[in-house]
Amino acid sequence: IYLNPVFEAVSLHKYDGSTYHHIDVNFGPDPKGDIKIIESETPDNPATWKMTSADKLFFRLVDEVHKRGMKIIIDGVFNHVGKQFWAFQDLSKNQSDSRYKDWFIVRSFDNPATEENEFNYKGWWNIASLPEFNRTDADLFPGPKQYIFHSTKKWMDPNNDGDCSDGIDGWRLDVARDVPIGFWRGWNNLVKSINPDAYIVGELWELSPEF
């Protein structure tokens, strides 16, 4: 079974994630309660993460799929996020004082001395609602990279007990060519260290022999 993005997001298509470590609250039985749980966390500290009702329902789905002898693959959108993504929200509010200012490709910060909002950043295909993570030629920046790695572990081994049978079985990777291949090498190693049989397929719409 392949699922399009299921992480928390404001759109219907959900390629504009607000987080990677929670299932969208509207897919669960208690959206208001889940929002309170999410707000109690420190998003970049996995030690503070808790299971929402939507998360628990998702892992129940995983279990039911496995009981039927099937596998489940989810969508990983790791090139860009939505404007409601928690780190981008902090950046929008605190500008150059944000602890997440290096997470995104900022072209200019707002000058509070002027009426105009000069805040400008790179969006995927110049779409402002899809701010891109910062990167080097070879890799994503350490902050978003580590967050993605932690989120990946949650969905593949939710109990962090070394038994991946209660986690997802693979990933479909959105706009894979737009993310530095060095990131994919490290991420692939992480995925295979959790589940050597994990299925990985990247979205590549051009000739991409290096992949």
C-alpha cells in the first residue's frame, strides 16, 4: 500500500508539511487533543515527542496491513516544507534572531525600520508557500537533516527497540533530484540500518544516472 503524504499539513495534497514527526491531526479521532500534544513538544528534540491519537491510529493501520501480508510505503517530502512548518514559523517571527535561520535559503530579512516586509526566501520552483531547506552542494544543512533522520526513525521503528516489524516498510521520495545526493546516501544508510529490506523509490522525471 502506498500513501501520499500523511504528515500534518494545511493543504489537501500535504506536500507542504507543517511537521514530519506527526500524522495530520485530521486523520485521527481527536484533532484538538492532538494539537495540544504537539504544542507541548520541542519539535527539534525527539526526547520530547509524544504519540498523538492520529499517530497511534496510523500505527494500528500499519499493524492491520502487516497482518494481511502486505507492506506499507509512505511519502517523504524532504526538499521543502509549508509556511506553517514549525521552524519556518519561528523564522518568520524572529527573522535573523531565529535559531532556525540557517534551516532555509533566506535571501533577505525584514527590516523593522521600514513599512515594507523585505523577508525573502527560496521556495521550490519559486513557489512561496513551499520554502526549501538550506543545503550545500553535497548535503542538506545539519539542522533539517538531523530532524529528518529522527523523524525517519520514528516511522520505521516507533518503539526504538530494534524491531522494525511495527513500522513502515518503505519510502517514496518526492522530487528526489532536487535534494543533494550526499543527503540521500546518508539517509539511505540510516534506513537500511533500521530495516535492510526497506523499499525506497525516488521520484526522478529526468535522466538521472548519478542516482
